[in-house]
Amino acid sequence: MNKESVVVLSLFLLISCMNRNGSIPHQQITEWEATKAKNKAAKMVAHDSIGDALRSIIELEPMRTNDPQIPFIKGIIWHKLGKPDSTTQAFQRSSFIYDSLLAIRPNIYDAINKAVCILILQGDDAYQHQLDSIENKLECRDKDIIRLFRDLTDSIIFSSLDKNAWEIWEP
């Protein structure tokens, strides 16, 4: 799996799983304001306004320190800027925050986003292992969600092999 495919998958899954249902403790701005700002930054990334996206995320980060999606988006920005160490640090931070949130209030969406962090940091085998672990803890109806994400992973990766990764995802 190439890095651009992982980035496409990451953005798709992140936006798909943004429904956090208030599990982030109250911080300096509302959940709605944070979601709007994250969506705006993701659009900037998709349209190659990388500098603007980075400034936006850096500005948002201190206002929502326990929001794992902010370092997640920041990791995608660092990847686009060709900064592998910063990319890794951002996704590790996102993964750490997801671990903390999952310890307090487990939910499938945070678990899937955590799995995407693992995909980026450790590769497809570790990602599939994480999905297996999530699936083993779920009820039957929720297992369909994991199967959907496995199918989406394959579909997005295969469709992005011959395209610029950012042409596939438009928020």
C-alpha cells in the first residue's frame, strides 16, 4: 500500500467517523465550531492550500487539546509537506488520544480511527490485526461496520493506484 493511498483512506475514514457524540471533554470552543474548523482545514488540504491548512490546525490545536482528529489532520498535512518525523509524531499523538478516549468511553468510531492511525504508523498487517481485535469485541450488527471498512479500505486503495490521491477525496 503506497502512502498516498493511506492518506486518501485516512481522510475518508476520519470524515466518516467524525460523529463523536460529545465524548471529548468540554474545551475552549464548541464541538460544532471545532468540526467546522477541521472540515475547513481538510478542504484546504484537498485543494493543496497546505500552508493555510497547517496554520488553521495549529491555531485550533490549543483550543481542543483532547481532540484526536486535530493531530490526525495535522499528520496528513505534515505528510503532504514531506516531513516524515512530524507526520509520525502527529499520528502517534492522535493514537494516544484515541487510546485515552477509548479507555473512558469505548465506541466503534474511535476504535476504527485508532486503527487507521495504526495503518499509517505500522502498515496494513497491523491495521487488519487491529480491525480483527475490534471485531472480536463487537455484537453481530456492529461487525458489519468493520466489514464495511475492510471493503472500503480495499476499494479506495485499488481506485487510487492510478490517480492522484487528492483527486479521489473532495470534502
